[in-house]
Amino acid sequence: MIPLAGLPRAVRLVEVGPRDGLQNEASVVPTEAKVAFVEALSDAGLRWIEVGSFVRPDRVPQMADTEEVFRRLRPREGVTYLALVPNLRGLERAAGCGVRAVAVFTAATDAFAAANLGTTVPDSLRTFREVVRRAREAGMTVRGYVSVAWWCPYSGRADRQQVCRVVLDLLDMGCGDVGVADTVGAATPREVQELLELLLRHVPADRLGVHFHDTRGTGLANVLASLQMGISTVDASAGGLGGCPFAPGALGNVATEDVVYMLQGMGVHTGVDLEKLCRASGELQRLLDRPLPSRYLQAGPLRVPPAR
């Protein structure tokens, strides 16, 4: 199927459910269940999976077993397992259990950086410059993230020029690509395209990704708006899991099932088996004992009655 005009032929999906999705869960998910979830996502064809983060367990208790999860994962050809690292100590912990791809994360506002990282944006960038340098010396793949790239829960609308400066700093220090995140799920498609238009004056499209939360129902529309701007890396969370402990009011990420269904219907290749993806999310749904937000997961495939 040929994609609709103006859309990329293929999209790289970065699955963030095991990390960004689970980190906000109140009850701790057992290690074996996390491993099974990641393995099932790999079976479904996802090739970039954010497994966990090496942050302080007292700050994000759900991620306390990230080292053990990585140790239990079976390496798979063509699958990249990512971990978030906040500092050099986090990088050391990641390297100690064989992690080969890491992500560093800062923010577009000092207010959010203070809440999330306990520092300012400039100081976080200074920290990450050394983290990225050492990661690359160790042969690791490195991604960058900019949280609250559109709206901040503490200081309102983010300054687009500031977002651009932070993205360029992350790329300059050696990140292979940078994802800009609508952490509170407040952006609209027009706002998305306005920021991307500015970024694309300075950055090739293949070095940018987008990360949307669906708090106000604009997640899929924002994904489509990004694709129309030439972006082909999209973060999504199986089942629509998610939220951020440091972003009051933020709900789940845009659901991987919903993104895959939309893209397949528009002729855009994802490499994901939607049925297997739903099975992976369904198992987690049963474990959490509540419906997950993904519209496709709840509705299932369209059942067309036979013609008479």
C-alpha cells in the first residue's frame, strides 16, 4: 500500500510502555512480568523498546529493578533495548548490566528541570555532556529527550527558541536523535507544527522524534501533524500506559496500538503485528486488573458480518 501523500513510507516506533508507561503505576509490577512484557513487545515486531530507567528508587520506586530486568532479557538481533540515565552513576549502573543504548533527558523549562532533576536546564546539560561522552566512548547508542517542549505544568507555555537551543545542545554533545515531548498532553496540532517548523530549520528530520501524551485527546492528531512535517520517529506506549510523577495531571502516552492502526490504515509501514501487540498489552491489562486507555485495545479489530 502506498502511503498517503506527504507521509513517510515507514515510521520508527520507540515503545516506551515498560519505562514511561509503568513508572507511574502505584503498585509495583513484578520483575518477571516486566520481562515478559518486553519480550512480548519484541515478538510483536517492535525494534526500539525503552525498558527502564536508572534513577533513584525512592524517587521512582517502579524502576528499582531495572538492572534485574535487563539481566533477564534475552538479546535479540535487530532489537534495541534502551534505558534512561539521569547522571554518571546511572550510566555506570546501565553499563554494569550490559545496556547498549541509553537516553538522557532534560526539559524546556527550569521549573520542570527542578522538579524532575533537581537542577536547572543549563546545569543538566553540563551533566549530560559528560554522560553522553562516556556513553559514546563505550560504544553506546544515545538518544536525548526534551520534556515539556510545548507546555509546562509549572510555568505555562514553553518558549520555542529555548526548546530549539536545548535540542541543538543535545545533538551537539553527541545524541543521535532527540525526542521532543508533550509531557502534559496539552499541545494541539497547530502548536506541534509551529515548533517542528522552527526545529527543522536547524535539524534534519531524521534526527528528531516526537513523544505525545494523550491527556486531552490530541495525541493521534499530533502524531499525524508531525508526520506531515516529515518526522518519522514516534514514541508510543503499549496500552496507552503512562503519566509522569513530576507532571501533575499528565495522563497516559499515545497508545501504540492506536498509532499502529492509524498508520497501517494510511499505508505507512511500522513492522508491528497489531494482533501480537494487543496480546502483550492484554496480558499487562489483566495483571493490573483494569482496562488500559488504548482505544484499539478496547475495541479490537473491526468485525464485518458476512454479506447475505
